[in-house]
Amino acid sequence: MKTDILNKAIKNRNKIRFYYSMQQLVIDPYIISCDKEGKKTIYGKISDTDTIQKFEFRKIYNIKVLEQERFAPRVVNTSRFQ
């Protein structure tokens, strides 16, 4: 379910709002992947910052796709996150 919601947001370039470890965040979602330990993750740019961060799926809850808020993706060098 999370994967479907997040894939749609990525495809449509919609911002998303969710809770992550008790903190509410709004991000521009970029890519879904698995980390070195096999945990499903999503990379995204935190709104109003230049920070691109990895978020573990298991810590994400109460996802809301902000359909009226779109973003232009930045070029992400994923090699620095490996």
C-alpha cells in the first residue's frame, strides 16, 4: 500500500506529508529503493531545505499526497548515498 501511494506521488511529482519517528515532514519524493541491509527506503528532499534524506518505510505512517503541491526534481547523485 505505501509503495503504491509513494510510486504515484513520485510519478506525478507531488509532495507528500507523513510522520516519521514522531516528526511530521513534507518531502519531494525521488526514488524508492532498498538499503544495504535490505530495508525498503525512499529518498526525498525535505521541503524548504536542500537536504536529501533516506527514510525507512517501516517508520513512515499517515501518508498524505499533496496533490496541489508539485515539485521539479533536482538531479540526485545516488552514489553518495551508498
